Amino acid sequence: MPLTISPLPQEQRGNCPAELSFGSVFTDHMFTQEYSPIVDWHNKKISPYHPFNLDPAAAVLHYGQEIFEGLKAYRNIDGGINLFRPLENFLRFNRSAERMVMPTVDPTSHLDVLKSLIDLDKNWVPDQKDASLYIRPAMIATSPKLGLGAAEDYLHFIIMGPVGPYFKGGFEPVSVYIADEYRRAVVGGVGEAKTGGNYAASLYQSELMAKKGFTQVLWLDAIEGRLIEEVGAMNICFVYEGKQIVTPSLSGSILPGITRDSVLTLAPKLGYEVEEAQLDIHEVLKDIRAGSITEVFGCGTAAVISPVGNLSFKGENYLINDNQPGVVASALYDELTGIQYGKREDPFGWIETVE
Ligand code: PLP
Ligand code: COI
């Protein structure tokens, strides 16, 4: 099916603001396409950013049949635009789609329409330091259907917006609360799919702790409440003795983060050892107290590499690296963002340019 592009007249287009926060400003255009079992994907359009007209009985509004992705476009040092490992996002989108009984989207055509959309809105790719264009592909079930079952009709869309750092303090350490009562996802459930319900399940605890000054919640496994899973919007890494990076293995209830995978690939190149392991929270807290864990950091597309300065569990506080960004997190941040912004060599072929 051909892509139809209906651009806004030049004089009605907006500009990228000078001050950027995360996720509240959107570009002039968006991509949409519809799916039905008979026609497959159709009505492929890039059109001005607009609200949807949804039937109040649309399945997504009742049973949460929804998936999304998050990736970024970066203004590179030559003034061009870099995407970071976009096909990984589109492959994960399809894995999430399969888990949520939704149709998949051909990854190459997903990338092609994204490039066309970015090209049209290229003046929105910011050039401020640490800023980028955040890209949010998503799919929702649109069939009006209250009987419980997978929908027939779907809407796939991509919206984009310029963003600054996800956390207000930028690369400053964040304060993390370890959930001891509430759980986010369970093995066998949908934790490894990027679907809205996982995030909805995390809100009650996150909002409660935000009022107490915590930036993020660290989730434990839902069966024993003992194994470390991930943080609200990031995977988590622990640095032992300044040289070994350990992150929870993919249990089935953790999102297989693309930044996590990039850290595991880049760290050995920077001289660090890496390990994926089941991590018991009690052991980890003991290792923080003993000083063998020298740094903790989160990693994710929105959050990039984010040092953790303080963990709190059952009323006890565990200070990490004197609440300062550590050497390992800083080195990984510099290397990763160096590749993303085209300042450092890209030995793994992770960058896809938008021409
Ligand atoms: N874990 C969760 C729950 C997330 O929402 C994210 C962000 O996408 C991540 C981990 C990190 O994944 P990625 O590095 O692919 O952005
Ligand atoms: C991302 O990092 O892209 C995410 O999807 C996390 C989101 C909660 C902002």
C-alpha cells in the first residue's frame, strides 16, 4: 500500500522550543495506518498531528490491548540525523504484538515510514546538548467489542517530540525505592512485552513514592519478592569493585532493553567485565553496605545512563558512591551518547542515518 503524505502548509508549522522537558511537546506530523483481517495494513498516511476518533467500545479502552516503543533521533555533529538501532525497536514491537495477539508490522517498512516522517519534521530534531527527538510508535485495538477476545481491527501510529533529559537533574544520581509490597510483572505474564498494562500496574507504588521524594521504583520478582527485576523506565546495573557490571538476566518479566544490550556490548570494549545473573536483593544490599558494589545505574532510551545515588528498602537507606555519578556510568554515558550523536566511532553499525 502506498504512503500518502498530506503536509501542513509551511506557515502553520511549529518550531522546536528552546527549553525542553520530556514528552509534552509534539511535532507537526504523525504517521497512521489501519489493519483489518481482510485488507491487512492499509490507509498508510503521514498527516498533521491530530486526535483520534475512537468508538467508546474500542477494545483498547476496556481490555488494554496496546503496545508501544520508544526510540530517539539525534542531531549528529555534521548537522545530519542519526537513529540508534531502530530495527531492534521494530523487532521488539513485533514480539510485543505477538504476545498481545496483535498484527505485526514489517520492520523495514516501519523504518521507511519513520524516515519519511522524520524527514518532514526534521526541523524538530533539536541541536541542544543532550536533547533528541523522542519517537513513540504504538498500536491499539480499535474494534468496538466488549466480548473478551482479541480485536480484529488495529491502528498503528507514530508520534514524535523533542525532549531534554528524562530526569530533571540530567546526569545527577536518582533516588530509588525498592518495592517490598507491590509487584509489577510476573514470569508467564506480559512483563517482557512493551504494553501499557505493565506501566499502569506500576503507577500506584510510583506515585506514592514520588510524594516521598523517590524518582523511580525498583521492582522485585512477583513470586518470591527477592530477585531484582528492573526500574520503572529502565533496566538496572550494579558495578562490583569498579570493574564488573552485573545486570539481572532476562527472566521473562523484564523488558529486554536495547540500552541494556548496548551496555553489555560496549562495556567490555571499555575494559569492564559484564555478567547477567539472578540478583538477590538481600545479597545486593549487603554488598552495597560492604562497599563491594561501587556504583548502581539504570539504562534506557529515555533515561540513557542514569546513576542511582540512593536505594531505600523497608525503611533503610543505602547510599551509593556518596550520591555522586560514578566513573563506570560516566564512561558508558560518554561512549553511548558519543556514538548516538556521531562524536565517536560506531564499531557495531548501530547508527542508521536519515537522509
Ligand atoms: N525497562 C522498562 C520497563 C522500560 O520502559 C524501558 C524503556 O524503554 C527499559 C527497561 C529500557 O529499554 P530500552 O533500553 O530499550 O529503552
Ligand atoms: C523509553 O525509554 O523509551 C520508555 O519507553 C520509557 C517510558 C516509560 C518513558
